[in-house]
Amino acid sequence: MKELRGKLEELRGELESFSTGVVSRVKPVRGEIETLTGKLESALATLRPEVEKVGGMLSDKIDSLDAELAKLEP
């Protein structure tokens, strides 16, 4: 029974050590991801007006062509 308890304590220690190591590695990576996410959101916000403008122009062109096609139908 003492051997089993000793092994259990050893495994518990290894688990705690592993957990601490993982957390110390994950925190900086998480911070970098959050920083990159912020930069990406900013870039998308900058591009959005341009994309909406082009989308509106294409929509107008499609509507115009649709109207022309409607005139050609018998």
C-alpha cells in the first residue's frame, strides 16, 4: 500500500509539473494570438468600406444588365 501511495504521489507531482509547464508555454502564445486577432480585425475594418463600395457597384451593374435583358425578352 505504501508503494502504491508513493507511486500516486509521484504521478501527481509529474502531472502538476506538466500542467505548470503547459500553462507557462500557452500564455505567451495566447497573447500573441490575441494581438494578431486585433491586427486582423483592424485590417478588415479598413478594407470593409472599399469592399462594400465595389460590391455596390457590381450590384448596380447586375441590376442594369438584368434590366437590359428584360427589355430583350419577347
